[in-house]
Amino acid sequence: MEPTVLRKAELKVAGMRAQEWLGWAMLEEGKNRHKEPTFNLETMRTVPSLEQPLMHLDMLTGQADVSGDLNTKPPSGCEAITMWNTIVKSIRLLLGAI
């Protein structure tokens, strides 16, 4: 099954141009089949530097136990997007930190 796109956009992250893709993917692990949000963000840098880094961020949700079986229900679409938005908005460059 093809992923369902929830949001695909260009945005600014810590003052840098970035592209994001948020969607649902059907994952199959053995007999288990579940729908899981898969979110990605990447800054668009021709020449990355400390002040303008190339960053790639992925977010997968849910939790697997020791055997690899999912033991928690993934968040709803709204919960996952709220979590993603909070993470992305919190990204800051700390100049002089490196």
C-alpha cells in the first residue's frame, strides 16, 4: 500500500530553508500489520557549514518490545502532527556551541 501524504511543504527551520514530508505508511512485521506515521525533514543547503548545517530529521512513532512486537498504539494523526510541530519549532542554532 502506498503511503498517505498528510503534509508536504517547504518551510523555514532555524532560519534555513527546509522541506518536510509527513505521511502514514502501512508496516508489516510478520503477522502484524499496522499504520504508522513517518515524518521527515531536511534542510536545503548547497554548501553546509556550522552556521547553516545540512540536517535530516526522521520521526517514527510506536514502541517495540524486546521481541520486536509493537506494544503501544501509535498516536493519532493529530497527536503525531502536534508532536512533530513542537519538535521542529524547537530547533535552534547555538552559534559558538561547537
